[in-house]
Amino acid sequence: MEGLKLESTNLTPLISFDADTGKLELKGRSIPENSLEFYRPVFDWLDKYVANPQPKTIVEVQFDYFNTSSSKCILDILKRIDKIDEAGEDVLIKWFYDENDEDMMEAGEDYSDLLEAPFDLIVL
């Protein structure tokens, strides 16, 4: 399976998913005009990966900002990753946030509450 790489823009985050290592990274700002359209290839890739994941999957999330429509897509991404944990595979989600960014800290806490997979909140 090939990886997925979408370079960041002023409106969209870096998406770097490596199927060989199991390292999945989302980083930057997410305010695309159409979040579902932007994240559709991410969902499609994850659906394939979840069917045959690496023994250990590490997800690193570091958003500067995301809009409301992106928040739903981010939850959909994390729920797909949660399925890997539910299947008994090793998963760790690392949510990075700036120490002065309470909104990102609270978003991470909210997502963590909705998932079963191990979820670390990490201050930058």
C-alpha cells in the first residue's frame, strides 16, 4: 500500500501517512472551503489502511487552527484510527498543542473522551 502525502497550504494541513511505518501525521491549519472534499482521499486511504494496519500505528496531530467543518472530519479520521485499536492492534494518538492554546487543548480532550485508543495530550 502506498502512503498518502498532501502538502500544507494556507487553508489545508500537511497530511503525511506512511503505510510502511504506521506513522500518520496531520499538521497545520484546516480551513478548506469544502472540508469533506478535501478530506475524502484521507478517508479513502484510512479505510484501506484500517483493513491491514501495521502492528503499531502512531498518529501525530498538531493543528494551529481548524474550523467547525474540519472538526467533524478530524473526528471521522480519529474514529477510523480507533477501529485499529478496537481490532487489538497497537495505536497511539499524540495530540500536540501550544501551551497558550486552550482551544486546541480542549479539542484534544474532547476527542480523547470520544475514543478508546490511547491518546496523549502533549504541550509544545
